[in-house]
Amino acid sequence: MRILSLGVPLPNPQVDNYSFASAPTFFDYDAVVVDPVVLSQLIEDVVDQTGEHATAEQQLVVNGATNPLATGLADLLRRRQTETARLLARGGLIICLDRPDVYHHRVAGFTGCDRYFWLPAPAGLQYREPHLQTGYGTDVLVTDSDHPFAAYVQSLRQRLAYSAYFNDGIAGFSSFGKIFARSAGGAAVGVELTVDAGSVVFLPYVRDMTSSAQRQGVASALVDCVRRFLGKAVEGAPPPWVAQQMLPGLAERQSNLDDALVVADEAQSKLDEAKARLEELDRYHRMLWQEGKLGLEQPVREALKALGYKATESIDEPCALYNGTERILLEVEGSPAAVGMEPHYRLRRRIEDEIAASGKPQKGVVVVNGYRLTAPQTRETQYVDALRVAAESMRYCLLTTHQLFEALRRHQEGDATIADVFWQRLFTCEGLLDLEGLLGNTE
């Protein structure tokens, strides 16, 4: 899991800390944390020439046109807007602190630039009055304890504040917004918004983060919440000695809970078994309509393992497939339109690195899920033609998730040969995988 923090100092191995100008591309991360006030300060610094800011490529940011030696502020801001939209389209997470909107009228070449220009919003919502309203307070209460970010509010409640809140009374708010924290007066200050395939979470900010210990505590709380939100389980259990630290009445309450759990266990076990058996198969459907690491690559890996191949376990690591002594490097990409060249660039870099390290040729495969929201049988070509040409040129295999889904279906139906035949074609294919006659027309 990779988190990018912009303007919020979060010392943690899972977090890369940059500015809005110096950060790498946003969509290379699973989650991005932003303090809009710090973004506003950066914009005004560049406009007033009171502070120097540079891009990740060490180009100075100027309030003017982009030139060979500098990046124009307007171009940088619009680039971040595109990157944010792409992150959300891939199912990513944006965490934004509760700040009111302000306008930046002096950005050259960018009329109407405001504090939230970069952040896509659900249809019917704007990050300004009357939808995002100005107001300050420090009393924040959790209203949905099951929400992944409820723990952030609970653990840091005494130090939290907000300077903006959402008007959840606007028409249609419940169709895209969930509220998990409110002010003492009922203002929505902990809000999750569904945007495209991703999510935007607004949180109260921490008033005091001056010491290293305070920053580490906030970082740990946020990382844990992001991990839960993205569905990554936290391993480990309390040490045994915790159970020996008794409080009056605790044993009796534990006994009452144990008795109630015994009554519920039988019914719950049947429900869990039914859910698990459904999920065991239903998860493969995600290959046909999802994108991103957790949405698409995870079920692709699981499908390949179900066919009998071995795959890299950690979703945070680039994937390699194994079948006996044979090995294939895997890249996966989904898109609402035709898949572009991004998986090719990633695979090419990995192949080149492997060759440099071992001196041996490497096999590769790119699995694509283009036009993911359209029924597979009616989709246009799921990849740009340049990707097909690149696959042929570099001699790696290109196939669709629907082809993999069909191979898995045949395997589940009892076809004893499909797994071996499918692997052989993956390993020997140089370009577009042709399964005509084996699986029929799977496009």
C-alpha cells in the first residue's frame, strides 16, 4: 500500500511526503492525503514570488507559460487535476481535510482557479457554498462507528477541528455521500463521497502537530484507517498479558458476551459459510468490470492460481506467475475505454531490469479489461492498437480478462486439459492471444 501526503507531515514507512508541486504522479498511489490550505499557500507563493517551488523533475514553477527551463503554474495545476481524476477512476482514495473553498484570481492562464479545482466531485455537488460551507468548531463526534475512518476521529478527537462542513440536506446527497462524523451541532464533518470508481473522504484536521511524536501518532492513525478502507487486513493480536489487566465487572461482562455469542454462533456460521461459498466464485466476476490493484489485479491473480499456477502473494509487489520451472511477468490494466500503453511501459521496464540482472530473456503477459462497464460480448477492441504492436515487437502475450474468465469457467466445468493448454499459449504467444477454437469467440 502506497500513500502520498501533500502538506500533511506524516512520518511513516507507508507514506511519501511531498508538496503539490514536487510530488510524483498522483495515480501511482493507492491514496493521497491533501491539506487544501497548504495548496493555497503554494499557489500564492508562486504568484507573489515569495517562495520557490520545483517539480519532481526539478523544474522551477513560475506564474507564467511553461518553457524549457520552468513549468507554468497553470499547467502544473491542470496536470494534477488530470492525475486526480485518473486515480479516482482506478478506484483510488483521496483524503482531504475540512477547509472552505477560496479563489486564486491571479494564476496566469487559469481563470476561475480555486482551492478545489483539482478534485472531481459527484454529480450535483460542488466544493463551495452552499454545498461546502464555512464554519469552525472543535467538538467532533463519531456517528458511524463501523466506518473505516471512525477510528481516526475517536483516537484524535480532543485535538481535531474543522473549518468547513457539508450541507447534507441538498437533493441527492445520500446517493453519493456517507456521513461518519458530525459536530456537536450536527454538521457533517466526516464525509465519504463516491466519485467515479473511487472515493473522496473529508476529515477534520489535527490542530497541533508540532512534535515528532504527535505527527507519528496522526500518521499511524491515518495509515491504519486507509488500510481498513482499502480492504487490507491488519495482522496481529493483543499480547497475552493484556487479558490479565482486569477492571471491576469486566469478567462478568465478558461471560455475558460469551454466552450470547454461543447462541449466535450457529446461525452466524451458516450465514458465513453461505457468504464464503458465494464469494469464492463471485469474486471472479470482478475481472469483467473492475480496475485497479484490489478491484482487478487481485481477482486476476486468484483466477490464475485457481487454474493451478503459482503467483506472487503480496498485491503490493509486481506479480510473476510460475508453472513448474516456467515463469511469466504479469501486468494488469483496466479502463472505462480502450486500455492504453501504461501496462506496456511497466512490463518493458521489468523485463529490461530482469535481463540486466540475469542476462536471460524473460516472458511477459499483459491482461486488459478495456471498456470495463460494457458487456464483454459487445465491447469494442479493448486496447489501443499500439499496445498490440508493442506486444508483438517485444514478444509478450496480450489477452483480455474475458478470455481468462472463459478459461477459468472451462476449468471449473471439469475440462482437465484447459489449464495446461492455456499456460502453453500464454508462455509461447508473441502478441495477441488467439484462443479461437479452444474457447470460441471470447471478445
